[in-house]
Amino acid sequence: MTADSRASWSEVEEYLESGLSVSFPLAAPGSPRVDYVVSDDRDIALHLQLGPRQRIPSSPHPLIRVEEIAHQGLRMARLRTTRRNLQRDFHDLLCAVADRVTVEHRTPEQAFGETVRAWRALLEKPRELSTERRIGLMGELTVLGSLAAAHGWATAVESWKGPLGEEHDFSAESYDIEVKTTSAEERRHSVHGFGQLTPSPGRPLWFVSVQMTRGGSAGRTLTQCVESVRSEVAEQAPTSLDRLDALLDGVVLPRDQDDERWRIRTVPLVLETDDRFPSLDRSVLGGLPKEAAERIKNIAYDIDLTGLEPSPGPPVALCGPFHLPQ
């Protein structure tokens, strides 16, 4: 087939019904490959050629899967959905991503991120962040800044996983970080799930406890913190700005005037989640019959770290000083 800017749904549907595979080349000759693919198992996908330094797009939605593949000697990103009953709607999203690459000359990462953000802005109902979630994000931005001070903004943004809903908030090169923030006078934090405070095999997990208090005129708002981080990334690591925006897109930021000002109350407490750390894993279910234990899928509990001393030998990025983005 000749290159075209779109694959029509009527054509795609014919191939889906027949069970035949086909590849629609959408990019002009000499341009990076953009192929709309219908597979013989009645699935659809978009294949986007990646340049030597281009990263695979990161999907913020569980129904959209993005994988790196090798195809005809090329490094490509494959976009597909896990829900085949949504193929007609997913087709429109794939065409929008393809248009941004072939017409607007965006990178695959930029095209995917911009398309998802545009659809979310159109469809999602504005919601207000709770105070707990607001200060939680400010705590993560505080640690993000410390990682950037130690390793640069590109590495820091790449390591941030919190908005993606992954098990730990940050995954650095050789260790993980979980950040919890509270506005209470005690270092009391809520833990969700067996895995949140469980280290991954071969990777130490460090816990950062941040205490915040109302800051008055000297405090910082969440909006100010976000704008400060975006400004730093735009200046010092511009290629990471799209990933940062994609991460922030997973958080409903204040839309109107943001006047809740906060400051860090005490020096954040940094602890290694070793055997002495107060956490629960699935071993606590050992006294139950196997069948009963398997039916317990999740757990939530509170821990109080008030009065504990910091763990020795933290990673350099967690040695401080910590401060809200300025």
C-alpha cells in the first residue's frame, strides 16, 4: 500500500472480520516509519519507529500498552489496547497519534503524550485534590528536587514513578524510594498494600517521612512547586519535559487560584526499610490456612515513626538538605 496519513476504519474493519493481517504505511517515503497494523489474530496496533536517542512512550493508562519491539531491523514502539471491545475508539486515538508524528513531526513520545493529555482534558471531569494528596505530591516533588541535585533533572524525572501508581514512588539506578507526607505533629503515615514497603529483590528500599505545616506568606503552593519544577526541567533537561508533563497529567492539579501555602515542618526522616522497619508483608498471614490467606488481597494500616533516628548510610540524593521547589 502507498503511504497515507490515515487508515480508514472501514478498511481496518474488513481485515479484522476476515482474520487477515495487513500493514498500512502512514509516513511519507524517507520519513521514520509509522505503520498501522492489523494482525491475523484480529488485533490492531500502531508501530512507530524510534530514533537512536528516542525513548519509548510511557502509558499512564492500564488499557493502553506500549512495548518496544524490533521489526524489520528497526527499533519501534508498538501501541495497542488490552480491551478489544474498545477497538473502534482506540483506532481514533492511534490515528491522532500518527497524525502528530507524520503531520506535526512530533516524536513518538511527544505525540502519544500530547494525544492522551488532549483526550483527558476533553473527557475528564475536573476534580479537586484532597489536602492529603496535595501535600503528598509536594513531598514527592521535594524528593524529586533532591534527586535532581544529586544526579541531574533527566535522571530524576526518569526515576519518578509515583503518579503512575507503581509500587514505589521512585526507582533510582540501584535503589527505590517511598515518600510519605503528613501535616500531623506525629510522623504517622498510612500504608496501602503488602508491597508498598517491601523492597524489590536486590534493591534497597528507602523511606522518606516528610512533615508539612501551613506556611502563611512564606509558604509555597502546589502550583508554585509544579511551575518551579517545570521551569527547571525546561531549562536543564528539555528532552525530559514531555515525560514530566505526562506524569503530572496523571494528577488533577488545581485549576483555579491555589492559595494553600505549605512549608516543611521538620527535617525529613530517612529510613531504610530493613527488618527493623515497622511494616507488614504477606508473611503475617502465615498462621492462616493457605486457602484463607489467598483470599486476602490487600491491606491498609498506619505506622508511627515518631522518635526514630535516621538510618546510617543513605544514598547521596537523600542526604539533604530537603526543601520545597523554589
